[in-house]
Amino acid sequence: MSTDKYYVTYNSIHKAVKDLSVQVIESGFDPDVIVAIGSGGFIPARIMKTFINRPIFAVGISYYGVDNQHMEVPQKIQWIDEVEQKLTGKKILLIDEVDDTRATLSYCVKELLRHNPEEVAVLVIHNKLKAKDAEFPEEVKRYFPAREIDDRWIKYPWDAEDIEAHDQCEKDMKEND
Ligand code: G4P
Ligand code: MG
């Protein structure tokens, strides 16, 4: 079994989101809406709704072209045009699974800020400790990463073709730690 990859099970993600929900509430942030960045943010956002019951808006942003190379800037694949005005004055909890280069996340925050929300807080399951390609706008005052990890490739359960083997990999990884 390779240890260069970092395996995460649905259960671990569920527990991480639950812990984050406590941090969000204890910080005094009471979001009006959740915005999920697809596709990686969808499942974490849905789990969060169990603990912080707010409507979820989905956005799709891609930083990769067909050849899997970074494009110059992230591109909107899907946006929340019909509800954009509903973001004005609102407190937004923006959720994604991973903060890697931060390019997609910071682009998304900037786009949301155009609609004059009261606040945008960012929440991720994993933050990779590495030099980032972009920084969050200074308007981001609250950032909730569940786990800070080194720059390894994270294997998420929704990508697993064999979920039992995937779960075993997380177990092996933890035992070898
Ligand atoms: P960031 O702002 O969140 O750091 O995103 P960045 O543009 O750097 O990430 C580009 C894509 O690479 C994102 O997917 C992100 O989820 C994915 N990614 C980065 N690191 C990892 C990793 O360690 N494991 C996995 N599985 N994915 C990673 P995307 O284009 O948004 O696609 P989707 O998978 O969310 O649909
Ligand atoms: Mg993603």
C-alpha cells in the first residue's frame, strides 16, 4: 500500500464537518446560506446542512481545461444567477473539500463579494500547507480548515471505485502513522 496518498473515508469527513460546525457556531458566525463549490464541495456542504441547517446554493468553477492543464484563470461552469441578488447583505458560508492552490477558492470569494454580502467565511476539509497561487481577499475574516496537511494527493471516498478497499487504505494509513 502506498503511503504517499492521503485516504479519507466518508466517516472521517462526516466527523470533520461536525467538528467544523461547532467551530463555526462558537466563532459567532451564523450563516444565512451555504455556497458549495462543485463538485468536491457538494458532499461536505450537504453534511454541514445536518448541523447548520441553511439553504445550499451550488456553483461550479473549473481551473482545468480539457487537457488537464491549468487555465489562466478559473472559469465559471455554473453560477447562481437567478439567486445572486439574494446574496446581498447575507452571511455566506463557502464550502469546498480542499484548499490546494487557493486559486479556485479565492476566485469564488471575489465573485461572491461582487454581490455585497455581509460576510463570506471559507470552510474546507483539508488545507494543504504549501505556497499558494492566490490569497483570500482581505474581506475574508473567518477561515475554517478541518485538517492542515502536507502537500500530498488526497483520495476522497466519492472517487473510490471500491469503497471497501478505500476505507481499508485509510485504516492502513492510520496504523502506519
Ligand atoms: P483551490 O482553490 O480549492 O485550492 O482549488 P485548485 O484550483 O487549486 O484545485 C483544482 C482542482 O484540484 C479542484 O478540483 C480540487 O478539488 C482538486 N484537488 C486539489 N488537490 C486535490 C487532492 O489532493 N485530491 C483530490 N482528489 N483533488 C484535489 P475541481 O476542478 O474543483 O474538481 P472537482 O473534483 O471538485 O469536481
Ligand atoms: Mg473542487
